Amino acid sequence: MGKKATKQKGQKFDAETRDKIQDVKKELSTVARQYKTLKKKPLANPEARMAREEQLKVCSQRLFELQTQLVFLCQGRLPLAHADMIVLEAFYAKYQQEHSAAQQILIQNGISPQNREQFYALKRDNAEKTIPDVILDGKDIGYPGIYIKKLDTTSDKGAALAACLGKITNCCQYLGGVGSECVI
């Protein structure tokens, strides 16, 4: 930050904001590299694998926080002609999160970008043969106000909840987890 930033033609923000944008982009690149390095690291030890999964979740959430911060700094101020790939990816991630309940659930539960892509590629099936459409009313067994029902995986929100259920309940059976195959 030793050099003084100046306002360029077409920009609608001051040098201080420009410096903040550069700092966020730099940190975003660093966190993205850390994420990729962690993701490639092969691990056989289950404890180390679980620790890595937690680190990946933290990195994924940090990536999204930085992307959100970058969008906040650039929105309405940076013309499209001046936007680079990092800024465009940040806007796209923010758009997906705001316009998709499923995307929001996946991000909140630390599902990696690769696993989110896998989620959208999955064929959805709500087969009644495998798990019947039954609703268990808790009042019948002494738990009024509670009920249990099969998630509707044909809806985006239901499918995202199903993909993250293991994360929510501290189980390995979630998209991207050790028991990922049970989810798919």
C-alpha cells in the first residue's frame, strides 16, 4: 500500500475505496489458493480428513464473506469494462446466494463450490418406493407440535436440506463428506 492510488476514468470511488478493493481481492486470491491446496491434499487418516473438511468449510465460508465484501465495495461504482474476473465471480456468487434458497443453505453449511456444482448436476428423484411419503405426528408419541416427514428432494430447498442434513446433524453423510455416497 506504499503507492498512492488515484481515481481512474469511469470509476465512481475514491482512492481509499480502491485500496480496500485491492486488499479484498488480494485476500480473496490468497484464501482461494489455500482452499485449492487443502482440497488437493490427499489424506488417509480419518481424523486428519475430518480436520481438513472443517478447514475447507471455514475457507469456503471466508471466500463467500470476501466475495460479499468485494460486491459491497464495487456495486454501483465499478463499470463493467473495469471489472476483472475476481469481481465478476464475486458478483455471480452473491447473485446465486441471494436468488436461490438452495444456494444459501449450501453456503451456510460450508459445502464447497465443487460440491455445489455436483449438487446442481444431480438427478432428483423423490421415489416413494424407497422411502414412503409418511408423516409421523409427534402428538401420537408424546411430542405435540413435532412431526417427521420425508424431505421433498424435487424442490431446490428440500434437496439442499437433504444434501446438508449430515452437516446439520453432525454426521458424515452430507454432500462432500466422508459418507457423501449415501447422500447421492
